[in-house]
Amino acid sequence: MKNQYILIFAIVITLFNGCTSGTHYKALIVTGQSSHNWRASSPILKQILEQTTLFSADILKAPEKKEEMSTFAPNFSNYNVVVLDYNGESWSEKTKTAFVEYVKNGGGVVIYHSANSAFPEWKEFNQMIGLGGWGGRDEKSGPYVYYNKNKLVIDTTAGSCGSVLKRQEFQVITRNPEHPITKGLPIGWQHGSDELYSELRGPGKNMEILATAFAAGTAGGNRRNEPMLMAITYGKGRIFHTTLGHADEGGGPAMECVGFIVTLQRGTEWAASGKVTQKIPYDFPNNGSISLRAGFKEMTLDDDLAKITTYDITKSTKYFVDLQSRIRTEAKTPEALQKFEKLIIKILENKEATDDGKKLLLGELSWMGSELSIPAIKQQTKNPNLKAAAEFALARLQPSR
């Protein structure tokens, strides 16, 4: 009977598993000139996109400054989406025309961080990005656009365009919870230390502000809720604009922030296809704390097991949650489930493992354990801190005894 329950559970997991696999979209990351560290950021952008398994990404470097730009002629039409990590010298008129036609005909674009300061003189580009900064932009470029509390403000006041608050962690507020990119995100979440862009200006046509952040006066801001994530349409094309993600060497907290990673991945999928199939991951940040993925590598099963062995539940449960997720998504057969059971038993038998870690694992065994677990669980009843959890697991595994 127990194996029948396991099989039913596995079938349900298979039917409802939202994971996507296989490359569906080709992305072109255009870089090579920037006021920011493109040598660090572009490889990371590629890694973030390819981790979804939805994308294969190529990096194309433009000529160096003062080199001949006429040779720079990407074949945009070969790609579903173009990610701009570029704010250097102007492209040739031929390349500009090709880019405009690409977007008009349905090509996707991602404007990443400082790319919104590129091409101030290029009318079509400024329409595509919605809002931009610096480069001599002023009131002629369009109004300031921001939120005052919960009200959208279109501010035509004359003035300069673009400012950066000092690096800090800050809260991002989801303004459009129904857009495919932001659907399912928390209303508020904490972002890793980053540059907070403010006082952007532009046409703002066909633009939806998806999320904002408060430019606090204590950080040198204007006390406005400034756009952080935007979705724009231009012709048949879709543009996702994120001001987040300042790159340090190795990425740094702004690019390691799960909020940045996930919104970039979802925004790029939307730009490429008009839909978002990716699930919100369990480690997406909330209002309580930021969430980082160092090195942009997903946690491994070995990471989970090592961390759970030394668990302090007051500090974090993310490795346990990851293990839970693995069990529910990977254990599709009784044999696979037993593999996890044996790994958990080893931790229960480890005298160095913490009570916190063992208590969490006893809860898991209470639903997915078998006769194999009984001896190890019985041993835990001798520990006053684990007695109740162990007896609960035994009661569920041995209901007739």
C-alpha cells in the first residue's frame, strides 16, 4: 500500500511540475563599451539566462571606443531577444535601422542597468526604452515618471536627467502584480546593495511600470518612488527594462540578488515570447531580508546535506527547503524516494549533526520514510530534544503498532 501512495504522489508531482527544460530561445548580449564593468556583467548575464535552460546566449562585443563602428552589424533577426549591456559610441545608421526593424517586427529587447543611458540622440531608441538617463537628456527628452505614494506622476518640470543614489540595500515594490513578469512576486522585497537610479526621463509611451523603489533622502534621493522595472511595447516588439544589477568584480550583491536574477530571467522570457512560464523560486526575497545566490550557481544536493548537518534553524532554512523541493520534484519512483531516505538516515546517525537539522528531517521521514528508517528514528527518541518529533514520525510510519 505504501508503494502505491508513493507512486500516486510521483504521478501528481509529474503532472504539476512547472519546471521547463530545453533551450527554446536565442539571446544576443550586445556589449563591449560601457561606463560600467561590462567585462564582469556580460558573462554573468549569459550565465543567468542559460541557467533557466530556456535560452542559449551569445555575447557580441562592439568595437573599442574610437574604432570603426561601421563594421558592427549584428544579424539581430537570428535572435529572439537582444540584451543590451552597452552605452558606448553610436551605431551606424545601417545598424540602427536594422535594430528598429527587428523590434518593430516582433524582436525582443532587454535594457540592462546602464544601457538606459545609451544613444540619447536616437529617437526610436528612447521610445523603446521608455525612460533614460544622462547623456544630455533633459525636459526635451520627455517628463520624469515616478510614483508619489500610490499615484503615478508625469512630471514635466524642467531639469537634468539621471542621478544615482549611494550604494545600498533597498526595498522594491511591485506596482503591477498582474503582468506576466511580476505575477506571483511579493508586493515588497529586499534587493541586494545596488545603485538606485532616479530622475529618469523619456517619452514613456506604451510603458508599464512594474516595480519601483523609494529614493530615500538619507541616501541623497528625492523621496520619490522611482521606476526599477518597466515593460514597453514598440511595434510588435516587447522591451523589458531593468535598472537593477550594478556589476562589481564577480558580480557582487546586486547581480547575486535573487530578485534581480529572477526578474531578469522572467523579463527576458516575456520579451522573447510574450509569456512567462517560469515559477517563482522558493528563495525569492521578501520584505524581511535579501536573498543572494553567490556565484549564480544553484544549490546542490551535497550543499543541502552538508548545511543541514550543521543547521541552526534560527539563521536559515533555505537548504532544508531546497532539499524538500528536490524530494518532491526528483523522487518520482519508490527507488528514487528511497535514495533520499538513505541520505537522511545517514544524517540521523551522525552524532555531530545538530538537533535542529535532525528535527526537520524527522518531519520529512514522517511522510516519505519506510521500514528502513525505523531503527534510526527510534534512536532519536532517546534525545529529549528530538523525542516528540521522533515519536510523531514513528506514529505515522507505524500506525498499527
